[in-house]
Amino acid sequence: MSDDHDIAEAFEELPLEKLPLDAWHRARGARMVPFAGYEMPIQYAGEHGGIVAEHNWTRTNAGLFDVSHMGQLLLSGPDLDSAVEAVLPIDLSTLRLGQQRYSLLLDEEGGVLDDLMVSRWPDALFLVVNGATKWDDIGKLREALPDDITLHHMDEHALLALQGPKAADALARHATGEYPLSALTFMKLGRFQIAGHDVTIARAGYTGEDGFEISLPAEAAAEVAELLCGEPEVQPIGLGARDSLRLEAGLPLYGHDLSPDTSPIEAGLIFGINKRRRTEGGFPGADRIIREINEGTARKWVGLKIDGRMPAREGAEVFAGADSIGTVTSGGFSPTLGAPIAMAYVATAHSAPGTALEIEVRGKRLAATVSPMPFVPHRYYRGN
């Protein structure tokens, strides 16, 4: 898994902001580190604490993550869909009430400014954007959208993620609504109540496991977190395990695997460019994106399984024989597989699964093999 330096990328804007659950984390023995402008828990003390233990707990039980650093935005106004489609490569004509979809914020050259989630609410669109980029995203959206579109930054809300194979059982004991929690399938969301608080729950997450993201008033976050962690299946989980879980799940991290220097086609994120938009265009960077869809790219983002026990970190060079053909963007030790894994951009000619490559780490060449992602199968709930 990534070391503390990898996870705790410090954003130099001081002072660091505190999460609504800051005191709650500290009371549970959290080790707090700077991340995306916030003090955030990287791991916890206690019997089930530590990055590997928290990772394994989430894979077998249910882990509660505080992701309140992420930006929650509500867009509303006249001709909202057409206004947003001019900014994002999404097809909103097929996004139904209570559905969520992955999308991308691109620059004029087709580089990735952020990846995000878009959900349909009554008379509004709900966006969840990355914490490290949320202020840039807000500025970009306000600049690009018409003046009659209202953007509300829901900074009065917290965001909790409950992830793991036992998450549904634990959450169902407390979430009540017009329909049961089990009616939500992957990438659907609805309105519920927990302990008398109105919450929005999406069946989604960043671990590859079944799970939920809970948007709720910040003042209710501690009560709800305490309630959920009172269930025997649930433990609090920090940033360290969140990173190793998403790495195993083959999910990109913005600022590492995605940046303005990468295109979504290079990154294998064509699903973030909805089908109609792949020919119609009409969004920033469309010319490049459509060209790359039709003609291919010079490099591709791939998974790598590494021989031995030594992990490769971001920035490590990838070789095919004597030729440097790529760079690692994320890497670490996989607790589930018991072996190091990595993600890298490599020359397309060397991107096929099964291709033998080498990664240079501390002056040594490590044997590696291109692997399909995810490294660990996803277990999203899509219905019986």
C-alpha cells in the first residue's frame, strides 16, 4: 500500500480545515494527516486499527470512511441539462431520477480536470467532486455555466461512506424511507432518515465493495457515525486503507492517475464519455476525445503485477528491455493478493495483458506483468 508520504500529500494552504467529525476521529485514536487541505484520519488505534487491518476489515465486514472533504454541489435552473451538457461529456437525457453516473470535467485540450459523480434530484443535479480540486471545479463551473444556473456548495453537509460486504445489513437497521434500502442497486440513490435526520444515500463507493455514500447535515455526522460504528460489523477506516482498497479495485485517484496531462481515452475511461457524446461532441476537448476514440492513443493506463515483495511507487520508470516505455502513477502492496501491484501509463505497443515488463525501483529492475484491472473483482450490488 502507499506509504504515509504518498497518502498524506500536503496542500500548503494553511491553516488546514477540520472535518465535522474531527473530534470524533481523535477520540477514536485516529492519526491525523494533511490531505486535500484538511486534517484527515490516515488510520486508527485499537484492535482493528492500522492500514492492513482496516483494509482487511473492509473486505470482510464493513468500514466507515469520512469523506467530507469532497465537494457536494447542487445545480439548478432553467434548461439545466443542456447547460451542463455543454460542460460535461454526459448524456443527461438518459439520467433518470435517483440515478447516479460517473463523468469528467475536461479542459479545452481534453485533459482531465477532475472526475466526478452526477445524480438526478427533483429539479436539480447533485455533483460530488474531489476534495483536492473542488474549489477549482466550483470556479470552472461558475465560469462555464450560464448566469441563471445556481450552484450551491453544500458545505453544510458531511459525507460518510459505508463500504464492505456487510454494509447493507448494518445500514438497513437504521435507514428508513418510503422503500427499503435493499431497493437501491449500484449507482442509484434515494432519500432516507437515520436517527431522525434526513439523509441522501447512494449505493456507490471507492473500494470495489458493495457500499453506500451518505450525505447528511454536518451537525448530524457524529451521531450517525457513532450509531453505525455501534454495529458489530462496522469499524472506522482511514485514508491509508481507502487508498489500498481503491488500488486493488483498479480505480484512479485524481492528481496521480488522472491530471490535465492525461486524457480519459488514455486512462480507459471511455464510459465517462456517454455514447451520444462520442459522436456528437459539444463539450470541452471533444475534438481530441473523438479523434482518440477513432484512432487510438500512443499510451494506455494499465495494471501491473510485480514479482517479489517490493512495491513500486508513483514516478517509477517502466521498461521493455532497454527502452523506457512508461511511468507508474500509483502503486503499493495488496493485502488481499499478498503481492505488490501498480498502475502505470505505458506505450500502447506494450499494454496488452500478459506483457512482461520491468519497473526500476531504487536502482533495481523488478519483473512485472501487465494485468487486467480490477486486481480484485468488484462486488457491486446490481440486484438479485
